[in-house]
Amino acid sequence: MFLDTADKDEIVKLSNFDWIKGVTTNPTLIRNVHKKKTELD
């Protein structure tokens, strides 16, 4: 999955897109993005 190789900026943009725009309703994806972002912070 591309998130495994995405840099921090890509992950932050994706997570912001998911949460703020509400486009993605898949809770697993959102959790995975949050987990990746948290690990990199």
C-alpha cells in the first residue's frame, strides 16, 4: 500500500483530506493514516 512509502507531507495531506473533506468514510484507512502520522510526528 502506498501509505507505507509515503512521506510525512503526503500522509498529512491525505489525513486532512479524509477528515476535513469527509470524502473517505473507511474507518480502517483513517486509523491507519492517523497511526502513520503519529509514528512520524
